[in-house]
Amino acid sequence: MEPVLAQTTGYFRERPAPRGLSDAFSAVWVHRMDERAVPPIVITPDATIDLQWIDGRFRVAGPDKEPQIETLAAGAVIIGFRFRPGAAAGWLGVPAGEILGGRLDLGEVWDTRARALTDRVNAAPDLVDLMRQLEETVGMHTQGRDALDPQMGRAFDVIHEGLSPETPLVPFLQRHLHMSERTLRRRFDDTFGYGPKTLDRILRFHRFRRLQRQQGEASTALLAIEAGYADQAHLIRESRRLTGVTPSALA
């Protein structure tokens, strides 16, 4: 079977992280695969890091720079806790660059500490009870921990909002955050797994995707300019690099 984009198959829902998790996480989501045969799914870079529960264990889905393909069993359920920008490295205790592109069992990151977290989750009669247990378990490890890096959170917000095309990104961030270029790049690698320009590329593309969903009738060329691309050809190149397909195929 041909691969499909992850959220186009099965059941996917997300909601804001509840109180007790929101210091480190922005959202909680669930993705349940179809009961029949599931095609390989393509996960596109989205500038996020997730703690996930799958097959009775926690795993860490690290930041991605390029599309990832996963093959999941029919009926499989993944429950995800999406870290707030700038919080994953502090919560996990490892630099994001060390988990770049990874899908790692939490035990590979935490050793025996991961078992203590997993053992708190019991067999559940339904998805609602399982999610309640997981939120309580993850929340116990989150409360009282100052995982967020405020400076890197501000940096993310600046890039997410978008700079004017004539504004050089790295010099602007250096001035905004009062950092040398070397320090800036190290902090980005530790927090996001890659440098400012890669984060900018990923967030710009998702800015286009939001516009595409909101203004479905607008031309791709106009949306490309509005999202911050030089032209439509620039957008098409980036779409192929980040998703493997063209913007029109995504629509």
C-alpha cells in the first residue's frame, strides 16, 4: 500500500493539555488506526516533540527534519503528550539533538526510571480510563518541575509569528536574545534538535498549511507569498522536502 499522511487515516483528536500538565505540555492527542489493514503513515516535520504511549509503553518521538514513515498494526492506539516549545529537553533531561529523528523507548532515555513511570499505568477497560491514568502519571512527573526554557520559548514565538523577508533571521535572534551566534546555535540544537533556519523552514511550511485550510479557494501562489515564501516554486520545493508531495497533493 502507498503511504498516506498520518492524520488522514483512522481517528485522530487532540485537545489542550489539562491543568497539571500545561507547564510542560501544550496538548494531549489520541490516534486510533483503522481496524482493517493500515497503510504506512508519513509523519511530517512539525517542530514538535511528543511523549507517546503505544503498545503498553512510553516512547519519545523526537524532533524531525524530514518525513518519517511508520507502519502500525490495525487497530493500534497511540496517545500522545505534545511538549510545549522549549520544554522537552528539560522534562526529559536530554538535549533534543540527541533524539533527533528518533522513536525511542523511554527506557533508552531514562534507563530504569522509565519502568517506574510505566508501572503506574494499569490495564484499562476503555480509552477514557486509560487516558485518565496516563494524564495522572505524566502529571505526577510534571508538577513542580520547571522544564520550560523561557528564552527558547520566546525564540520559537518570534519564528512562529514570522519575520519580514528582508530581516536576516540569525542576526535578529542574536539581538533579540542577547546571544552570540555560537551560543544561539548550541541552545537551538539542545532545545529543538536543529538550528534556527531549520525551525524557520518547518514553521513557515505549517503557516502555509494553516492558510491553505483557512483559504481553500485562494491560489497556491498567493498563499505561498502570504506564508513567507519567495514564490510558488520555493513553496513546492519545500513541500517536497518536508512531506514528499506537492502542495496541491496535500490539499
